[in-house]
Amino acid sequence: MTNTQDIVKKATDEGKIPPPFLQLGEKLEGGGVRPTGPHTLKFISDRKVMGVDFMTKQPQEEMEYTFEEDGQKKRYSVPILNKNGELHYFLQRMNECDYEETIILEMKKDGVKNFIDFKRSGVENSTENIPVVEVDTQKEPVKMVDTEHGQVPYDPKIHNV
């Protein structure tokens, strides 16, 4: 292990570097998203944070969840309210879960739309799904900026980069 790798590992272990984001899908070059398969996760923590709406670039309240997958911590953020101003469905489903509980998340295709299949391990699961809006059909890559809340699309009105 290099000295840099050692320093980064220690900083991560001490919570000075946030865990990476959970990736339920990968962006495709020509547009669209490819699911990465089922993810078996242990629910570690949740907290309210300020994020940026990817469509409007406006600040919004989000819930940031920390999960553990294969011994590695990962984050997943969702807006508290959906685009209709209602409580986001993911929050409603996570309300059913306790810390340390195991859940399985998987992005699935339903025609042109994708959705997140949410299952609680060891619990009879409903067939309800979490809808996900197809994000980006641009051919050019979107410039991302690191913030205290993770990476967000660059907006010159908000970011001084």
C-alpha cells in the first residue's frame, strides 16, 4: 500500500472522507441507464442534508442514507419531496426499516422508464416499486463539482469553480 493509499484509508476510516455513492445504474454513452443488478445492503444511518435538484439546479432538502455493502459503506440520497410536492416514495419505504436491517435494492427496466425494486430481507415484500426519472439523454458529458454533499452538476450561478 502506498503512503497516499494509507492516508486516504485512515481518513475514510475516521469519517473525514464521505463514503462513495451507491450506484444502482450506469449512464450509457448514447443516453439512458443500465442497471447494475441487485444490491444487498445493511441500513447503517440516515440524515437530512441540503442537496441540489439536478433538473432545476435549486437547493433542496434530501435524506442521505448510509448503507454497508460487502463490508464497504456507501451513500444514497433522495429528495424529501418528489416533483409533485409529496413525500418521496423511498422515504416511505425506508420508514418501514430499522438500523442494521438488510434490504435489497435493484434498478429494473419497465419499458422506457426505470424503477427501483425495494425488498426487505426476511420480510414478505410488496410488489410496489420506486419510480426513477431517466436523468440525462445528452450526448456530451455533464461537468460535475464536488460539494460537501457529494458530486452535483456544475452551475456557474451556484458554484465558484
